[in-house]
Amino acid sequence: MHHRERPVARERLAGDPVEVAPWLLNKVLVRRDSSGRTVRSGRIVEVEAYRGADDPASHAHRGRTARNATMFGPPGGLYVYFTYGMHWCANVVCWPDGEAGAVLLRAMAPLAGLPAMRQDRPTARRDRDLARGPARLCQAMGITGSEDGSDLVDGVPLALVDDGTAPPSDPERSTRVGISSATDRMWRWWVPGDLHRSPGRPAGG
């Protein structure tokens, strides 16, 4: 582990997803092997917040199901779901245990393990496209449904760490992408000017 890397505090993830989401920008998602060695990592550059009962676009809007149970679990969990019958998407669970909320990881800038990422993302023409979008991010990090419920604070096989890079003081923001409900909420944030952010168009504009 880099000497400046430290695990993200679980208490910091226990807040409202709308507050946690922009704070997660520039944090690092790490994949480790069984010995704890980093094999892939990337800097989070784009996120979306999803609340529970009061967010019609959230998987947890109608309550707990087998699919969304991880969203109700302790903060710092990894909620992984399947979408469009072909892609995995990864979310950081927020809010206290029992209250559903999560932050979708929409894009990241690759840092380590690029050869493995290129192998798992053979259609990416450029390295900046390796994790440019939520499904691509999961492919680049090797994330599948088997990791749903993983603890990102304890950190094997996946961890969320802070390497000392602060979130942007004034992140760009827009409405969320690819949803049909609550399309007016400005709950998508990204690092200004970052070329790794996803090409997705906001649902509200």
C-alpha cells in the first residue's frame, strides 16, 4: 500500500448519498489479490447519488428485495447489480444500516493494472475509455455480481481508499443519466475537465 493511502472511514459513508457522492470524487477504487497486493486501481471521477424511499429512480424505492438487499446493509458495502441483461454496475452503499442509499460509480481514471484492464476491455481503443461509464468500470476492475455485498472498508478483494487527493472544491454536476423517473434531480457529479468521465447524456437535458 502506498504510504499515503488509507481506508475510507465507514462513518464518512454513513451520510446522505447526495452528500457522500461528490466527496467520493478522487477517491481510489482498488482490487487486491488474496495476499493484499494491489492488482488494479482507478481514481473515481464521476458519480451519481441514489436515495431510497423518496427517490423513484432508486432500486430501493419500493422497499427491500433479494436484488437490492445490499443497499440496506451497512455503509461501505458494495452493491452490484445487473442491467440491460448484459452489464454489471457498482455502487458504494451509504446511510446507516437498514436505510437504503447508494452512490453509483460512473467512471474512473485507471491507475494500476492497465494490462489486465485492456484484456477485459478489448473494445476500448484508448486507455481513457477503459472505465468510462459504469459498465466499463466494472469490466475494467473485474467486478461481477459475485462481489455484491463486499466490504469496501475492510478491503479484500475490493477497497475504497483515500490517497490524499482532495475532491474538487467545485465539481461539475448535472441530472442523472439513463433514468426515467426523478429526472430533474442534479445528483450526478464529476471532476471538472476530466477526460475519463462517461459520455452518457443527462436524462433531464
